[in-house]
Amino acid sequence: MCAVYAYAFQRISKASWKLRDKVCVAIPAILFAGFMVVGYSFSQINSLGLILKDKVQIAKGVIAFAGYGIGFMILIAWFYTWLTDLKVFYEDEHIQKKGLLGYYKALLVKFPFWTVFLTLIVVYIPYIILSYPAIVQGDIGAYVLQGFNLGDGTSGYLSLIDENVKLNGHHPVLYTQFIHVCLVIGKSFFGSYNVGLFLAAFSQFLAVCAVLARAIQLLSKMKVQSNILVGIILYFAFAPRMQNYMFLLTKDIFAACMLLLFLMSVFSMTQGEVPKKRTMVEIILFGIGVALFRNEGKYIILSSIIVMLFLVKEHKKTLLTSGVVIAVILGLFFHVLMPALHITPASRREALSVPFQQTARYFRECRDEITEEELEAVSAVLDVNSIGEKYDPNISDPVKETFNEDAKSEELTAYFKVWLKMGLKHPKVYIQATINNYYNYFYPGATLAGSYGYSWSENRMEDLNNIEDLKKLGCSFHYPKTLDHARMAYEALRECIFELPVFSLLRNTAVYVWLLVLLVFYCIKRKIYKGLALTTPLILTLGVCILAPCNGEYFRYFYSVSVCLPIVFLQCLYLCKCPSGRLESEPVS
């Protein structure tokens, strides 16, 4: 470590640091130091107790914070100087066609789209065979049942507009219908709903491959070094959560693809190479796509466009027009079309994870101090008899499940008044409840992002097979028994490899968060406001994760950031090195 610090000091000493540079190093260093100290305490005892227990622990915390802070300042300053000196782009790259890698790089430069697209398909063939028909997670029941207009858990607790219409907005309606269409095609043409699941997963897989190929084609057009392009391809081919999600049936996959396409369109707009009308159409289409495949997407896209209006002023008209059109179309979809089709919107409880967790922890730790007035106000919204016992520090779902869907607006208002009053009495309880639910997004401790394993997926399929209404339809979802041993062996090997030091970084949500934060401050340091515009949707996605029910080891909510971050990182470096540059002519594809 001393050698690393010495090398960092040597590199930093060559740079000329202004106040802005120092601030952009100090702020993330202080944040990271705080994450390390606080995160460790919560990882051990789910509270700040290790830091605030007594004077000795407070002193230890201060010393640890100072040590981390100094260390991070040195490393971040070195990282920024390294980024500035890094040769990412080439003027005229000469690739020697020697060996398999040399020929592959030549193909990658000449035919970037098809080279990447076919590479991903070939690499993933064994994984597709092992994963047939698909990898499913807990939401599969809602997708399948609602597609057949059958009741599921969400339609059971929602106050449906029409009891005869079970389809609702808890999950994106478009994705639910996509799964249903694939199931119907599988049954109609192949006589098997199991084949229908495969068609859905394989269609999704092809879409992801195409989007990633398009992204790397754009990087090739930016003249990114071929070695870096190969590294990104390896990341998307072998990184454990990239691979695990590639054949996973979840709305987040399409949402991530749409967000990446949206960001590429915004980047192309900043380069001025694409006609404004085409750029506008792309931003509108992909922005709407994000919103239709992720319920929080509409807030991310519209808020991002508002921020971009101030960061990319020369394209204000294009962005403003795009934002207005997106808002109008989404307004018509969610507030006109869905009600006209009697499709019930999602529950209000989905946006209330933070206050509900705070209230539940308050009931667990300060029950004796709760007044009758407070008890009455909370009981109109949550089940006061069980929230203290159901409280799980890492996930809000158990508490949210007690939400009274029939609660009126005035009852919610009364609840929030009491919620504020209780928080002012014991702010420490609220702070700890919030940190406890989300610290793994910022603390790179021992907890790694979990996977959707084959055993879990098989159990979810069995749950579907046991539903009487689906039995009557002839549904039978299962993995081929002949591949059971190979399937489980492969999964165990992959997870073991990516639990090793260094490799495990790819399974750590906090690592992606730290890289994103560093990228934001690097753009501020270099005054690259177009780069900040590109990072805005990713920062807002992180914000949505903080309002979501789960902690950082639940990787699905953060998946879109992990997909977009490598591409956005290189786009920002391009803007740093070529702020007024233009993309080169379109390569052959």
C-alpha cells in the first residue's frame, strides 16, 4: 500500500491542481470514507452502534474515517491524473493481423456491429442450452397470470377498476403482454408453453445483443482503442451478473437496453453528426421505451431532460420538444388509455418504502413513546400491530404488505404529519432505518450481489405448475432433467470464480456506484457539462434505487447502470479529450 501511495504522489505532483480540482477530489473521498466507516457498522449490527457506543468507539471511528479519507484523496487524485493521461482513442490504429486476436481486432474495427453481435451469440450458445427454457424470478407469476387475465398477488390487494380485468400496472403492462404473446406463440406453433418461455428469453437475448453491438459500433466510430473494445466485449460476455441476466425474464432487461439507446442518442446529438429530426425521434422513442418497461422510467427520463436543458444549452430546442412529446404520450398512455381499458395503476405504496421503513423501525424501538394520536394516524395506513415485528432492516416489502390500499388522501396526509413529528423526536431512528436499507449500494463489504440461480428459477416454475388455473390451460414449465448436473455445475463454477479477489468486484454493487460518482466529479473537474448530462439518468437511477424496497445486494434495480456505465464512461472521456470534436464517418457494418 505504501508503494501505491508513493506512486500516486509521484503522478499527482506533476499535475497543476486548482481549487475546483481539489474539491472534486475531496468530496468523493470524504463520502467514500464515510461509507466505509458507517457501512461496516451496519454490516455487523444493523445500526451505528459500533461507532457511537462510547468514546473509545467514536475515537476509533474518527481515526478510521481520517485514514480512509486521506487514502482515498491520494488514490482519487492519482485516478484522475491517470484518466487524463490515458490513451483511449487513436488517430490511426494499425492492427497487425497476427494470430486469432489480431484477426479478430481487424474484424472488430472493420465490421463492429456484426462482429460483436455474432460474438455474443456464439459465446452464449452453451449458456442458452443450459438455461433452456429461461431463468425466471419471483415476478414470473404475475407476468403469466395477468397475461391470461387470472388473479395474482398484485390483483389480490389492489382496488381493481374492473374485477374482470386482472391486468394492472404493478409491473409494466407492455412487458407482461410481451411474455403473454410469446407464450401463446409457443403453444400455438409448438404445442408448449415451455417453448413460449424460451421464445421470450431468446427474443430478449437477441435484443440485448443488438443493442450492445450498436453501442460498441458507436465506440468504434469514436476510435476507441481495439484492446478496450475487446475488454468491453469480455465484460458483457463473462461478467457474472451480465451473464446471469442475459437469459433472465425480467422487465429490467428491456429497460436497460432502452436507457442505453437513449443515452447514445443524446451523445450523438451533442456531436451534431445526426440530423436533428432523427435525433429527436430517437430520443422520444427510446425515452418512451424506458418509461414503458420500468414504472419509474418516466420520472428518470423527464427529470433527465430537464437537467439536460441546462447542461446542453445548444440543443435546448431539441431536448425541450422531445421532453414535451414524451410527457404528452406517456400522459395519454397512463392516464387515458390504461383507465379506458380498465387497467388498474400500481399501488401508491411502491413509492413509500423509505417512510414506511422509518415508521416500522420507530414502532420497534420506541413503541412505549407512541401516543394515541400517532397510533390512530398510522393505523389508517399501516398495520400497527405487526409492522414492528415484520420490520426487516434490508427490505421494506414485509412492511409495505400491510399498507391499506383504501387509505384516503386525508388519511395519508395525517400519517405524514405524524411521521414528521415522530422523526423530529427521534431522528436517529429514521436515519438508521434509511441507511440500513441501502448501505450496500455504497459499502463494498463482504455482501456481493446475489444471482437468480437455477434452483430458485426451478422453484418458481414449480409454483406456477401448482396453480390450478394454469394446469387447466395446460401450462407446464420445467428444465430438461438430462442437463441438471451440467447446469448446476456450471453455475457453481461461475459463482466460485467470481467470489475470488478482484473478480468479485464485478459482483459488488458499490463498485459501480463508486465509479459512477468518480465519473461525475471528473466531469465537474474538467468542466465537461455534456458528460454530466450523460451521467444524469444514471444518477437518477441510483436515486430510484434508494427509494426502492431492497438493499444493494439485490442487483436487479441497478442493472441498467451496470450496462450503461462502461459506454457512458468512454463517451465522457471522449468529450473530455475532444470537447469540440466530431465523430468519424460511419464504419462498415
